[in-house]
Amino acid sequence: QLDCAQIAKECLSPLASDVVALINRMGGVANYDNIVLVGGGSPLVFEYLRAALPDANLLMADNAEEVRWANALGGVKALRALAARGDF
């Protein structure tokens, strides 16, 4: 077994910093009731974001499969909604 904690931190910290910077460019956490994390990488950066944004209400699906496929499933739902309205 290899202890990869330091390698993971070196990779995930900059990613979390990018997300924090994006949120700050969009007005900061005070402008949002909730911040919803989606996509397969969400569980990897969740704790980093929680530490960096202690006042944010971060939400993420509890089920790893739901998180993993959230973007794809959301795209399908959006396409179905557009088709139902006749926009597509």
C-alpha cells in the first residue's frame, strides 16, 4: 500500500482553490443560499471546499453513483424539458 494523501492534497488543493476563486468572482458565498456540487470530482474536493468556505451551505448527493452521473443525467433532464416545451 502507498500513502497517497500528500499527492492527493497537492492535486486537489489547486482545484478547490479554482472553485473558490470562481465563487468569489461570482459575488461570494453571501450571494447564494446553497452551492450544489455535481460531477464525479465533487466528493474529492468537498472537504477542501468546506474548509475554504465555512459559511457556505455546500450540498452534494449522498449516493456516489448519483454524484458521478449528475452532469449527464441533468443534461438528459434538460433535453427532455426542452423537447416537452417544443424548443427542441
